[in-house]
Amino acid sequence: MSLKTQSLAPDVLVVIGDTYASNATLFLNGPDVLMVDALGSRADAEVLRRFVQDELRARVRLVVSTHGFSDHLAALQAFPEALVLAHERLEDTFRAERYQSEEEAGFFRAPELRVSAPLHLQWGRHALEVFPNTGHTPSTLNIDVPALDLLFSADTAVGNMAYLAYGAPEAIDAALARAEARGRSRVIQGHGGVVSSRTLGAARHYLRTLEFAVREARGEPERVRAISLGDCLPADVRGGGFEEVFHKRNLDEVVSRRLWA
């Protein structure tokens, strides 16, 4: 098994795991590493541990967790010497997760550092602003890295859409707006490496058009479940297979919670 990597700078690597294409981003400062998020399986976590130890000849000293879902926590236990920094409601999010495998249920590790307000970190030559951006989950943190023209948006946008299972549409839209307001051209979501910040606007478009379509369907379950992903995305954006999965879940949420009824 091998991990895909993307280089953002000589001292910044994005690592993309095989499982769920979950991300981990490594900021190097000599032999010390700050890592953002921690992949989605023990197998990926072990490959990452060996990569850091054997190829980078470094040690992870600090992990910043953008939110508490298990598909971003797998490697926390692979680096026991590292401190974990997370939102104070990380565990609440982990316990609320609906789709966890037996393996994933064992990924939780209590953070040593808990935050509920913006925090500025300096790691080598990089200044990072970690700030709460709750909406998708109560534990969501975003990270702004101005020198890299980069924002870590967590799963506030999922591809070109938003996922409604754990938050109110209005709160998710507000979180997307706060992320957009940072004005960065590059975004790292929870999955898939570096993407354009246009994904944030596409996710807001998705929410608006989904609401309109649900109202047009008068909330009738059969008509709601017939709403297509393509009808909710911007005209120049095509959804992928994983977005179809989350769109179907969103339609179930709309029906069960009577959203926009």
C-alpha cells in the first residue's frame, strides 16, 4: 500500500490515504512535524507512520484535528508522542457519528489541547490561524494559512456540495460563508487533496437549489427523493459518485427532519 502525496511547498506535504481518500497534511520544521488530520484507516495510518519515520526522518509533535469524525482520526494513535489539538466538542461529534465501522469505533483519542476560540500557531516559517467554524459539526475547526493562499475547510463542503446529517442548513451555509470570506484560492477539505475554493461557492449553491427544489416538491417524500444531484449543482459542475451517496443521504434527512417544510 502506498499513499498519494501533493507538495504545497518544500516543507508542506498533503498525504491522501487509500481509505475514503482522507487527507493528512504535514508541516515540516526541521525534524518536527505539525499534522492536520489523520487519515481514515489503521492500514493508512501505519503507512503514514513509516513514511514520516523512515522517509522524512521526522517526528509528529502536534496534530490538529479539524473535526471529530472517525474517517479523520485513524493515525492519532500511531503517533502517541504527539499532542492532539481539537475543538472542545470533538468527543461529542465522534459519539454522534452514525456510520462507523468496528475498526473506526476504536479511533478516538482524547485531545490534550482543547480550543473553543481562535488560536494562532507558528510552525517554522508558517503562521496558521485555527478557528472554530461550526456548522457541519459542533467540533469543526478551520485553519487559515495566508502564506500558502490556503484554507483547511474540513468537511464543511463535501466535494461541491454540503452534507446535512449533523447540522442545520442555515448553520452550514453560514460556515461556508465564513470560509469563503477568508478569500483563499486553495482549499483542503477532509478528502481528496487540494481543491479550488470554488467548491465552497458550489456547496452554497447546492444548499440554495436543494431548498428551492424541496419547496417546489412541497416536501412530499417521493418527489423529494426524486431530486437529482445534477439539478442542485452549478451548471458547470459535475458531481461524482461519492457526492451521489451523500446527496441521497441528504434527501433522506430532508424527509425525516421535514427540512424546509
